[in-house]
Amino acid sequence: MIELSNVDKHYGSLQVLSNVSMHFADGEVTAILGPSGAGKSTLIRCINCLEAISGGDIVVNGKSVRDKRAVLDIQKQTSMVFQHFNLYPHLTALQNITLAPIKVLRKNKADVEAQARGLLDMVGLASKGDRHPAELSGGEQQRVGICRALAMNPQHLLLDEVTSAIDPEMTAEVLRVIEELAGTGTTLILVTHEIEFARRIADKVAFMEGGKLVAHSDAETFFNHQSEERISRFVDKMKH
Amino acid sequence: MRIDFSPVLARLDYLLSGLSLTVMVSLAAIVLSFAIGVLVATSRISRYRTVRILAAGYIDLFRNTPFLVQLFFLYFGLPEIGIPTEPVTTGILALSLTAAAGNAEIVRSGIETVPRGVVEAGRSYGLSALQVYRYVILPIALRVAWRPLGNAFVNLVLTTSILSTITVNDLTGNANNISSETFKPFEVYLVVLVIYCAVTFTVSAVVNAVYALFFARMAERPVIRGQAA
């Protein structure tokens, strides 16, 4: 469970998050929508302790991101998938997936490799475990990125615009993988511009603008009974 | 003047014993200068200001003074303050210290090419700063740094010849002796030049083999021969 209360974040005088309070329940799929620069990515980066918050608090399973000793625990429970994949270029797909489980979770290498092969198989890359990232397409790299995050057995998966750096014809296979994860008990928080996809899999939708949380509701309410005209316009625009 | 290699060939064993010392000194200095170089490069980007300043000072000191003077300072200067010196070890030490300063800058330039996002990925999965450095930053940096480091290694091998000035009986040292014995500098030094060439070619070949073995597959965009503008 992730609880944000009055979260502020600024870089110098630039306010990127402003008094954001929200709650992510276990197993729930939340899509975070909003225009560029709204603070969506910063929000999930703060949950993952990649960025320090300037005010308020974020509590993940009872532990605060402000507590330095809790950072490792929080990072073990919240795995991130990045917009630009950020795979380790010097390691094979398999090694990319197994590095953190072996070094951070101190798991047995053979077990982790077996798990990693299973994950690669799940995303349709069973035969590509020994390829380096440079030898994979964008869509394939991102699926490896998802496997890498899943190998940590995280309770929460944070997906940061995971399809926006991929060729359109490759996005479907990545979205299919994410769709399969929805409803498996893992909490998904996805920052996305794929409105149709969000409509299909999200339980909750949050809308951010200018560092503020403008709306946070059931997906059904958000898409079908939207009272804010500004949001409706945004959603309409993004459909095309 | 008649060109005659026979006096040189007659002393080939002596010359080759010099070669073996050159190879030994080179290997020792390459390994040491690489290790110190990585250490200094790491210190150069340390989170502690004092460590960074010390590393930068070290690099500046060695890169802005002539090697010959450093060598003389260590070999002739240290005994004066009660530290006895011996030619071969002093030579290896001097070579390693000075080459390490250059290597540190090469490794640091490699570190600076490591994409921020990749480092972030490591952090985000809970790797400690040391683990991120050891398993992510350093291997990527070394790929970029490896070829320039290879050049530095070749340079280092060639610089070992200067150790003959502090009585090290390396290839050059022994060649000097043969030259003054036989009065055949043309033949002696021609043979020695060819031998140095063979040594440095071998070093380059090893450097390339290591690159092909460990680094080639992770290249983002493999450069295809003949495709340069």
C-alpha cells in the first residue's frame, strides 16, 4: 500500500509537485495521465526513492521515504520500468534480469536464472536471453526491462511511459505483457499517454497538471462521467 | 662504412636478456598503472571533496612534470632522505605512478559516458553505491576507455627505454652497452627498433583481443569498417 500525503517537490524555485495526496491500494491498477511536465514521472520516481521529496510524506507499507534506513526496503517493494529502458548495456538480457536479485536480494544464482528464463518466456523472448541490449529492438528491450523489474518480485510495479520510446508497431507486444500483469495481485502504477490502454486496464485514473493532482477516481467515472471539461478535452485529444 | 650485423647477432643473447627485463618491467607497470589509474579515477569522482582534491592533485602533479626528472628524483633523490633505491623497482614505480595519472583521466572520461539512466536503474533496484560502481559504471566505462588505455600501454612500453638512464639493463640499456663495445650503433639500434616494434604490436594485439572478447558485443552502434565519412 502506498500513501502520499501533501507531497511537495521542487528543484530550486521550480515546483514540480505541489501538495499531492493520494493512495494506491494493493493489487490496484492506476493510470496517471496528464500533459508533459505535469509531474507524473517525478511522482513515481519519488515513490521509488530515486528523487527526494521536498515536503509531505510518502509511506510504502508503513515505511516512509524520508527514513534513509527504509530506502532499500521500499526499493525492494517498488520496481521501476523506465521510459528509455535503461538496460545495462554490458550485460546480456538474462544478466540484466538477474543482477539485482542476486546482489540485492542475495538469491541463489541458479534459482534466479530459472526464474528469469521463465519471465523471458512469458514475454516471448525465451530465445534471446543471451543477447545484449544493443542486439535487441526497442520493444524487446522494454520487455526485458519489465522482466528485470518483475524478477525483484515487487509488490508494486511503477511503469514510467514505458511505450513512448518504442516504435508504434512494437508497443502492442509491450502493452500485452502489462495487461497480463494486471489482476495478478501486483499493484501497477503506470504513467502513460496510451489513453485507450489505460481505459482498458486501469481500475483508477489520476490526472495531473502543473504538479497538482487534478482528479483521481474510478476509471469508469473518469472516462464516462467526466465533469471537468479540460480533462475531457485532453482525453479526446490523446485518442487521436 | 660497411653495414655488418654479425657483431650484434653474436651478442643477441645479451640483447634478448634485456628484452626479457623490458617485458617484465612493462607488464608490472601496465598492471600497476591500470590498478592505480582506476583507483584515482574513482577518487576523482568521490562524494568526498578531500578525496577528489587529492586525486586531482596527484594527476596534475604527474602530468605536468617530465618523466625523466620524476625518475631521477625518485632514484637519486630518495636515498638522500634515507630511502634506499634499486633501479628496477624504482623504474617500475616511477613508470606506474606517471602512467596511472594518464590512465586515471582516460578511465574518468569513460565514466563520464555512462548514461545517467543506467546508473539510476541500478539504484532503483536497490544496488548500493559501491555495487552500482562495481557492476554497472566501471564495466561500461572500461569499454569506452579500453582502446585509449591500449595506446597508453604501448606508450608505457616505449617509455621503459628511459629506465636505461638509471642503469636498468633493459633492451635499451643492453643495446647501449653493445653499441659502445662494437661501435656499430646503426646495426644495434636498428635491431632494437625492430624488437620494440614487435613488442608493441603484440601489446596492441592483446588489447584488441581483450576488446573483442569482453567489450565488442555491448557496443551501442558497432562501427563497420569502411563506413566512416
